[in-house]
Amino acid sequence: MATMRAIDIQTPTGTGPASALYINDSHPRPIPKATECLVRVRAFGLNRADTVQREGGYPAPEGVSKILGLEVSGVVEEVGSGNDGEGERWEVGDEVFGLVYGGAYAEFVVVDQRMLVRKPKGVGLEVVAGWVEVWMTAFQALRLVGGYSPDKVTSILWHAGASAVSIAGIQQSLQLHPEIRVYATTRQDAKSEYVVTKIGAHAAVNATKAYAKADGSEGGTWADEVKRLNGGKGVDLVIDYVGAPYFAANLDVLAVDGRVVMLGMLGGMVLEEKTDIMALLMKRATVVGSTLRSRDLGYQRRLRDFYVKEVLPKLVDGVYRAPIEVMSWRQIREAHEKLEENRTMGKLVCVVD
């Protein structure tokens, strides 16, 4: 049996802290199915979903590699024997990148042929490894789940504004309409300044601070400040990863007929007692959750095609800013710790060396 190196978790349960991550020198090498390619990995992107999976909170779907990692770049090593008649034809040696259900933290990974994207000329493999998950997630949140339309959405709020997904989402939001207003929350003043001056948000609010209420009295929250910045009005679309701690404030900041898209619950999953949810009725609010990994292959293929047509050209041309920090996969423990401690402003990518 052919083997490869892969990032593994050195605990009896296969889950654990960042300190349990290590490079396993003898992991079984995957074999591509008829409609898959085997890709020799050059680099892989890191996502908060990886840290949650590592801790046991986001298990891989049935039949999917237990190895961490949802996005990858590399070189086609082997092409499966079949093709469904759609999409590009791949050859050994093609430089590619794409989204996977799991398995990217390794020397080799199998990828559905329709999910692969050809690497643009003049862009490094380590760069495109960070161009997949967050940009597709942001597009999905805005257009497919968020249901953006110019007649209904004139203002958007992105939580965790300096995260890689929100950096992607803020920029995509700004391209939707010339008059759209885009806001963000962060937990540090430096990050608020960054998403305004470097990424282009109209304003960013430090969610750890106290603000004045609409009547000028003390005791307000970030929601009061966002509404003030938006001319005293609520926002039409909120993209949230925090979960329970922001739930009530999300309803507060929301406009009538607004929508909250929940992409994660990194702050907690259980609401406080006596949380007031009357705004769900009074504002005719919609709250919807979504994870990209749970979507079937057909959905992900359609999303991939949207991405290639509408997002990738702007990344290549430099319209979108995609800050990336590159580390060696030998630093995987440090990389996960950095991600968990929110010491990033952009995307972390690990190179397989």
C-alpha cells in the first residue's frame, strides 16, 4: 500500500488541542475514483472549521477523509478513468486548486474533477490555496443564502471583520451596488481601522466597547453604534459567525424584513435565559444557518462555477485584496494556535515542504 505524509492528531480519540497535531509519515495514500483527480499538494488553506473539527465539534461527513483541510492547491498526479461529460478535462502536470470535503493537510488528496480550478498564470500555488473556501463561503452567504437583491438590501454587516471570510465578504459586498453601505464589527481597534482603510468597509465597530443608545444615554452596544452609523436605521443583511452571544443584538441591529445568515457559532450555541426574541415577529426577521461542507456535490459544483465567473477574475486582476500569510506545514501547531487566538488579519496558508 502506497503511503504519504499527512497531518494527524496524536490522541486516542483522534481529536484534541493544537499541540496534538503532528506529521504522520506513513498515512495511506488516497486512490482517485473515476471522476476524481489525485493532486500532489503544494499548499493548503486553514479555516476555523479545521480547528473545530480538530476538537471534535465538526466531524467529517461519512465516507470523507478524516484528515483536516477543505481547500488545496497543487499539481495533478493522476486522473480518474471516467468523466461525467461536463467541466474541464485534466491532465497529469496541470496546476490546479479547489475545494474538498476533507483531506487537504497531506502530500496527496483526491478532488472531484468538477471542483478543480486551473491556476491562473502569474499567480503562485501558495496564493491560490487561500482563494477558495473563504471567497466561496462569502459569495454563498451574500448571493445564495443571503438572497441579495438591490431592491431589498442596501446595507450589510459582517461580524469578525478582519477574518478571512469577512475580508472576502466586505469586498464582494462593495461590488454589489454603488450605493450599498457595508459595515463590520471586530474586537480590536487596530482591526477596525484595518477593515476600513485597507479593505474598504464604510465603518467598523469594536464590539467590546460600550456605546451610547439612540437617546444618548449610556449602556448601548455595538448594535446601537451600527444603527447610528447607518443613519439611525437597521441593516438589511447580517453575516454572523459568533452565534449565541450576538443573537439578541443581531435582531436589534436588523432592519424590518432583514435577514441574519449564521455561518458559525464560535462564541457559543446556547442562548442566555430570558433572551428577547420578539423582534423575530415585529421585524418579520429571517434567521438562517448554513455550512458549505454540508452541501452536496451538485451545489458545490454550481458554486464553483459562480466563483470562476464572478470572483476569480477580480482576484487575478487585483480588484479584490486577499491578504495571505504563508507558513510551513511543519508549523501547523503554531498556525492553529494563531487562528484560534484571532492573531490573523487575512488568510493563513501552509506550504507542504
